[in-house]
Amino acid sequence: MSASGFIYVLVIATMTMGANLMLRAGIGAAGGFSPGTATELIFGLLRLFLQPLFAIGFVTYFLAAVVWFRVVATEPLSVAYPILVSLTFAFVTAGAVIVFQEPVSVRKVIGLLVILGGIVLVSMEKGGG
């Protein structure tokens, strides 16, 4: 993966983290989301999209996808995707702990370190496997 490709993936992971945190906060501010019927789904989605944090999170997710299209077009997918998913997992977990005070255990920290180690291994690959 090129240096610019890695930077794009880092930006996408950061945008995705921000989007997820805003979506979560927006859902909370809108009173939750658990539709049962089609009508509840429609009104629930409307209520969410009228919540600014949710709407901004949704747009941020979309913009991250647009940047991802650039990565898919120019970088090896078998390298870029695992790096994106791993970074996003680590960033969203850290953001949830910091912003929403979600609990973090030693097991979770060790798991994240293993994931970050995997990112290093995958990103150092020089082709051919």
C-alpha cells in the first residue's frame, strides 16, 4: 500500500469513527430507535434525520465512502480493507470509551493491541504475500 493510500485509509477510519459517534449520540438525542412496524420505521427514520447529530453523522459516513472509492480504485483491496476495518474498530472503540464512557477491560485492550499488531503486519507487506 502506498503512503498516500494509507493516509486515505487513516482519514476514512477517522471519519467513520466520527460518524459512528455522531450517529449514536443522535439516536440517543432522538429518543432511541427500535421500530416494529413499517410505519414506525418511517417515522423513526424521519425523527432520526431531523436530529442534527444523526444527520451530520450520516453525511460523514457517506463522505467516508466516497473517499473509500478512491482507495478501492488505486490500492490493493486485500491490504487496504483489513487496515481500514482494524483501524476503524480501534478508533470507534476508543471513541466510545472516551465520549460515552463505555467500559473497557484488560481483555478488550489486549484484543485491540493484537488488532493493531495485525495492521502493522498487513501494512508492511511488500506484495506477493
